[in-house]
Amino acid sequence: MHFSSRQFADAVVRAPADRIDHAAAEELERALASLAPQSAAATSGPAIDFPGADEIGNAGLRVPVIGAYDAG
């Protein structure tokens, strides 16, 4: 899986590419977890931009949902 990152104001936006399935979900989770220290002082957390993803499976959708729940 490939990622691009960009900064908008105080939010870090991660854009995964390729397929986000069960095998890639853990990699996505690690990539988003690495943004937590950068976003800790920000007023908004990290964001995910999915247009480059070819396919998003259930395991891939679970990652941002659990992350949002944990952050809340």
C-alpha cells in the first residue's frame, strides 16, 4: 500500500492508494497511528482521503471507525 500525506492548516491528511483489504488494514492502522503525535497538539485529528483506493474492504473501513471511536 502506498500513502501520500499533506498538511491543511493543522490537520494531516493521509491518502492511501491501492487496495485496502484485510491484509492492508494493519498497515493503514500503523500509518494513522504514526500521525497521532503530529496531531496531538492540533485542534483536529488526522484525516483520511480515500479517492486513490481501488477497493475498500470491511477490515479497511474498520480502521478509521475504530480510530474515531478511540479519539472520541
